[in-house]
Amino acid sequence: MIFKNLENKKIILASKSPRRKQLMQELGFKFEVKTKEGIEEDYPNTLKKEQIAVYLSQHKAKAFEDEINENTIVITADTIVCLGDQILNKPKDYDEAVHMLDTLSGQIHQVVTGVCIKSFYRTVTFSSSTKVYFKQLAEEEIDYYIEKYQPYDKAGAYGIQEWIGYIGIEKIEGSYFNVMGLPVQQIYEELQKF
């Protein structure tokens, strides 16, 4: 095993995201997925973009405090999409998804993922930021994508690993996996220290 320090640890990925689960599996960690219902995703409006994602990941980790013992590590994450000062969360419905993609079309936006790794002895938080360059999207492309892929569980109403990413993203600056929802390289580095 590559992670000798984690052999006797129970790692919990506290996320409903199938993409985060897939990325953690690809890293080679043994972990279980566990989530808590009813965690509010509100944040103080004084926070900067990078702080919002970290704040929300810490907030999610707090919900697991009563389950953490000497052998437990909890990983939580939150991803936000920012266009200037505007934060684009998950779309509530079709119209909101259309509006979000229309807003991102032809623009450069930022995807910020905040991560909290919490054990009995220590807590580490960090954020990763990636610039995403979208081409000008046609109305038909937006409609096709939303109807076929139903991106209602994704911040900014899109997944880079889906059709819209293939045809719409001209380039990125930063981590591709961060845009998927988990900056795996940084998580790998941090877990080696636990």
C-alpha cells in the first residue's frame, strides 16, 4: 500500500457527488461515502470567493465532529463558480440553468473548490482555483446540454467532463480535477501528512 500512514484509518468522503467519489477511487484510497442531511449552505456576505468555498467545506465537516475518533479522517469539499463577483450555485430548474450557461457563454470564469480534511488531532483547509474559458455558446447547444445531461447538481450548471466541456471550453488555467469538484493532487499531498 502506498499510504502506510492511512492503513488503520477510516476515511469518510462526506459528499453526494459521484464525481468526487470517482476521483477519490482513482487516487487509490480506501474510503466510505457518508453524508448528512439538512446542512445549510449559507455564508457571511463579507467573505471573498476563496473563503466562501473553504467556509462551506468547514461547515460540512463540523456536522461530523461527533463521529471523529483517533482513527477517523473526514474529507469535505464545496465548489463554487464565480463570474466576477457573481456566485453561480446549482440551478434550481431548467430556466435558471439556461440563464447560468448563457451568462458564462463567451466569458472567463473561476471555479473555486474549498476542502476541509479533519481528524481527531488536526484540521487542514485549503482552496484551489481554476480559470475556465468558455466559447460563445449557441442557444441550441445550451438547450441540448441541459435536456440531455440535467446539470442541476452542478455549480454553474455544467460539468467539465460532460459534452458541454468537450465543445464549449476553449482552455483552462489550473487544475482540471478542481473544476470536476476535487483538487485531488492537493488532497493526495495533504493526506500523506496525516
